[in-house]
Amino acid sequence: MSRSPSLFISHGSPMFALEPGVLGPRLAQLGAALDGISAILVVSPHWQPSGLRVTGADRLTTIHDFGGFPQPLYELLYEPSGAPVLAQQVVDLFAQAGLAATLDVPASTLSFHLKGLTSSGLVSQERDGRNLIYRPDINQMNALIGYLSAHCCHGEDCGLVPSKGCQRC
């Protein structure tokens, strides 16, 4: 196995993504010069789990773990492919060095499901400081239930359609 360079690159402020200054183009040059790199191992102290964890997901998602910044920053996405086989190799290398590490394959989380509901228009998202507030779009949900009732149940009543007297729907 050939070794690639080890680099320490501080991400600085989240605003760096919108206002890269002088360093941004330099990092782009560095990225272009690193030929043949198939994976990147990122070490982060941002999370405080018990023990050492290595993410072994097939696909990684953007986590906006900050608040109070301009909206365009929250719209930036970076969702690279994961490398589960490499992640397991890293866990094994830690073990050989006497460090206990866990392969952390994240289960589906509420935020994952809310992201899907938001992108489908069934739920809206609003930021209030550090909090995300989700609201259902009842009209969209009723339209979906109507569609499913008409198509998946072949027009038969399958119990999904609210009664005509329902005041909450």
C-alpha cells in the first residue's frame, strides 16, 4: 500500500465555504495536485462519543452543526460516497496499535427521515437559531393519501382516507 501525504487543514469558520479568501484557491490547487487519491480519512474532535469511532456508512450526509449564519451556508451540501471497507481497515489498524475503535454505521435517524419528507414537500423546515422546526403540510399529506387510496387500493376503501366529518384533517 502506498502512502499519501498526511495533512492538517483546519476548516476555520463555516463562512470559509462562502468567503474562501486567499486560502480557498490554494486548497483547490492542493486538491488538483493530489493525484491518485481514492479516499480521504478525516479526523474530527467535533463529536464526543465514548471511545474512538470510524464512520462506515456507504454514503455520508451534510451535517450543519452550527447556527446563526447566512441561509446560503445551510444550503451547501457535500455528500460523498463512504468507504466501508477502508473504514474497517482503519478500525483494524487502530486495534493493531492498541487503540480500541468501533466501526460506526449510523442507523437511519429522525433527521434522515425528516430530510426525505422535506424534499418531498410533505414537511417544511424553518430555522430558529440553533433549532430546526418542522411543520407538516396537511394539504400535501391529504393529497398523497388520496392518491394512494385511489391507486394502491384500486379505488376501494382501505381505511386511509379520513372520514368526511374529520375536523383535524
